[in-house]
Amino acid sequence: MKSIVKKQAAYETFEFEPVQAKFIGYVGQGNASNTWNSIIEFLGARELKMT
């Protein structure tokens, strides 16, 4: 999987192909300067697997 790093000064939108998912996972990176949160990863799953 390729990682993309870029600085963004405004809101950014993302489009995804439609999928059926029961759970959505979101990983973000906050900061100490403001309330912005950078998206690191989005995951969709049909079932929750505990590891």
C-alpha cells in the first residue's frame, strides 16, 4: 500500500466506492495547535474480528 503525505490548509473531501460494511474504523493524528485531525487510515469491515 502506498502512503501519500501532503500538507493541506483547508478541508479535503474523499470519495470511496460504495461498500456494505457493519463497522468503520478511523485512525487519525491530532495535534496540540488546534482541533484539526489528519486522516491516517479508514477501514470498512463486514464483521469484527478480535485479535
